[in-house]
Amino acid sequence: MARRIFEDRLTELHENLLKMGLLVEEAIYKAIKSLVEKNNELALEVVLDDQNINDLELQVEQKCFELIATQQPVGTDLRRIATMLKVSSDLERMGDHAVSIAKATIRLKDETYIKPLIDIPKMAEMVKEMVHEVLNSYVELDRDAAVDVAKKDDMIDKYYSKIFLELVDIMKENPAWIHQASHLLLVAQHLERIGDYVTNICEWIVYLKTGSLIDLNK
């Protein structure tokens, strides 16, 4: 009976993590859409909805600690709880980065863009794809899929380098563009950091499956 209750609580935690992941995926999509379309209302929606992600992260954290205190799990059970704690923390931070992107939209709402946004939306689409795939890897507990997702972070880093160099050149060319270019550079940086957090989750999936912590950022 006690084991059944324990498994039911782990299932509830698992479902909350998936809810968080879907909310984060949506927040990234809305944040970039708001930036590209200069949609201030959508950006504000991202900022306000972040509380839902924060609330779920707090719920997961509290329930994990309750299970540790009351059930004193060991072995695989402890790995499952430790992974849930880490994944929820990484998802919450990813949500924070989506909020920061939305805030950039708000700060740039009265400015005409220097040039059409091309690479940032492409970078964001790949980041969102990584988030979606890492959630699937977590659900399936698929170590190989998680490793493959982590490899995509190299492309995110390449996008960031390209955007960085282009925006630096723009700022050098005309100091009047520094304000806008610096905000767009921060947007790219936030996307790059989300990619890093996805890689962290990949590492925790591998840990949950194998019991070994490996560095997938190499």
C-alpha cells in the first residue's frame, strides 16, 4: 500500500514537470512571436503567465522534499526524485529567460527594427524544438535521444556567434543603433542559455537511466 502511494505521488510529480515543460515551450514561442511581430500584449502575457511556471516549480520542490522526508528513498527512487528537482529548476530558469525576451519586446516597442529579424527566429525555433524533444526523452526515459538533443546545442552556439558578430558590426557602424542592437544581442543570449539548460536536462535523463553523471557540454 505504501509503495502504491509513493508511485502515485511520483506520477503526480512527473505530470507537473510535463506541464511545466509545455508552459515553457509555449512561453518561448510567444516571446519570440511578440518580438518579431512587435506585439506588446503578447509579451505582457508571457510575463504574467510566468507565475504559473513558478508555482509548478514550487509544488514539485515541496513534494519532492516531502517524499524524501517521509519515504527516505534510496537507489533508483532517490535518483528519480533528484532528477525531478533538477529538471524543475532548469525549466523554471528557462521560463525566466523567455520572460526576459518578452521584456525586450516591450523595451523596443517604439523602435523600427534595424533590419528584418531572421537568425533570431531560426535560433528560437531550434531551441523550442530542443525543449520539445527533451520532454519526449524524459517521458520515454530515452538516454540515446537525450544525448542527440544535447548535440544540437552546438548549432545554437553557432547561431549565437553569428548574431553576436553581426550586431557588434551594426553597433560599430552606427552608435545610434546600440540600444536596439544590445537588446537583440541579449535576446540571442537568453536563447543560448535556454539551450544550455536543455542540455542540463539531457544530462539528468542520462543520470536517471544509468546512474552516471556525464558532461554533455563538451
